[in-house]
Amino acid sequence: MPFDVPIAAWEDYRNEVTAVATLIAAFVLAQFIDRALIRRGRALGATVTGRALSPEADTRLRLVRRLVFAAIVVIGIALALSQFPAVKRVATGVLASSAVLGLVVGFAARQTLANAVAGILLAITQPIRVGDFVTFEGSDGTVEDVRLTYTYVRTGDGRRLVIPNERLAQSTVENHTLVESRVRVEVSLWIDRDADVEAALAALRRDADLDVSIAEVDREGIRLTASTWAERPEERGAIAARVRGECLERLRKQALSSNASEP
């Protein structure tokens, strides 16, 4: 019969074909549910607030999406492996010694599990959110994504900081936009110790938007600070450059030598 060969081939490779089909179905289902959650989140944001999701909701939604995606894929892999009798026998033996296996896997994957638990805690407590402007270990940047094990931060020069969530949860993070969206911009200016400080302060305070004060006095001179606010984190660099230039020009007109830099 012409169908004998295909039927025989199916009998020989039925487990492999079923396993591959199960994996494909799991990935397709995971993608479908992930996109459905994205659409649902956008629709909910438009319905409730009339705009995109808030940073808090967006951060939590990303975590839920990745947990659901990972759970579906893991179940799909387990179902695919269960098609093979040899794997079933191994799994039965493994389950019989689950305590030992748990210790071995837990020790081997301690760092990954710690990062995953920290990622869940970060998404729940939200000391940082997607879109926040933060400072971590001396680097400033905007939070691009809070994933299950790593957090991505984009710096002002376009670099990406990939930070393990466990390290992020254990360290001090300065969140500039947690309370309000504005970001503080501060510029330092140095004048000579024998310079007329009152004249320098008066010159810098002509701009009502600037908060000017004496920051410190040392052997090198007197450091003044001029600070203002940026409405968005990405404007911080341009505003700092503008304030620095205007302050230098005012000090030069008063015949005061100075230098300026960001702290």
C-alpha cells in the first residue's frame, strides 16, 4: 500500500513529532497571551486615564507578562519531554529524590533565583519604575526596562547599564523622579578666594529661576552652586549647559574668574 511508508515513519517518529508540535504550540500560545496582555493594558490605560499606563502599572504589567510567558514555555517543555518514555523514567527517579535535587538545583541556580526574587520584589514595591531617572553607583540614566532578572538603564550618552536585580535591591538607588517628574539640575562655579562673593551672588541671582548659594570654601577658591529644574530627565544636559554658559558670562562681566562643572 502507498500509505505503508508514511504510517511506518509516523510510528517511528511519533514521539519526536509530538514533542516538536507541543513546543511550537507552547511558544505560539505564549506569544498570543503576551500580546493580548499588552493590548489589554493599553486599552485599560486609555479607558481609566485617557492616556498610556502609569509607570507603576507598566512596570507590574511587564513582570506579569514575563512570568506568564515563562510559565507557559516551561509547561510546554515539560509536556514535550514527557512524550519520551526514557525521560519519564528519569523524571520518576528524580521526583523520588526531590529533596536532594532541590538542594542541588537551588545551590547551582542561587544567583539566578536571587535575581528573579529581587525582580519580583522590585516590581511590587517599585523603588524604581520604567521611565524613572535614577543614579546608581555614580551613573545617571533612565530606567528602560525592569525584567525578571536584570534591569536596563539608558545613560545620557546612549550606553546601557544592565544591572542584576539582586544587586539593585541591595544597593542605594537615587530616584530623581519618584515623587515628581521634574529633575534637579545643579552646576558648580568656582571663583577666587579674594573675589567679591556678594557681587558674584548678585550677578547670578538675576535669573529668578536659579537657586544660588555658597557650597564650600577651600584653598583653591569658593564654590558656588546654581540650580534649577528640568521638566523631563532628557532635558537635564541641555539645561545644565545653558545655565553654565549664562553664569560664566555674568561672572566675566563682573571681572570674576571662574570655572564651572557639573557635580
